[in-house]
Amino acid sequence: MFARSRPWQALSNMDAFRNLDRDIEGSAKRWKKFVESECPEKEKFPQEWKNKTSLQKLCMMRALRPDRMSYAITYVHACPFLTHSRSL
């Protein structure tokens, strides 16, 4: 799974993402829905992770769904107000 990817390893070393791995394990059903979404960049991150900055959300997206990064970046760029409202 994503836990062995280089982006995931980088995230796990940052304070802003402390306990993300535990939250994913503890709320597997919610995270599975997000990760398996056809367009996860349009979904809200589960629990308190939805309150992260847009940059932090892009970092999580890269670790969880690298295949959707170009869409996530385009989505944030197309909705500039999102970068100020802490939404993705």
C-alpha cells in the first residue's frame, strides 16, 4: 500500500502529519472511501485532516493518490479562494 512510498515516508516524519497513519488505521472505512474515490481531490479529507492547509492537503494527496496530483493541483489553482479557506 502507500505506506511504503517515498512521499508517505516523508509525510510520516513531519509534525503536521503526526498520527495520520494511526487515524487511517482507526478510521479505515472513512479513509478507504476517500482513497478509492474517483475524484478524491473534490472530496473532503476525513476528520481533522480536512482542516489542513491546501499545501498540506496536496502533500497528503501525493502520498495517498499520486495518480490524482495533476487534478488536485488544477483544482486548487482553478479555485484560488480554496487556498485561503483551508479547503481542497
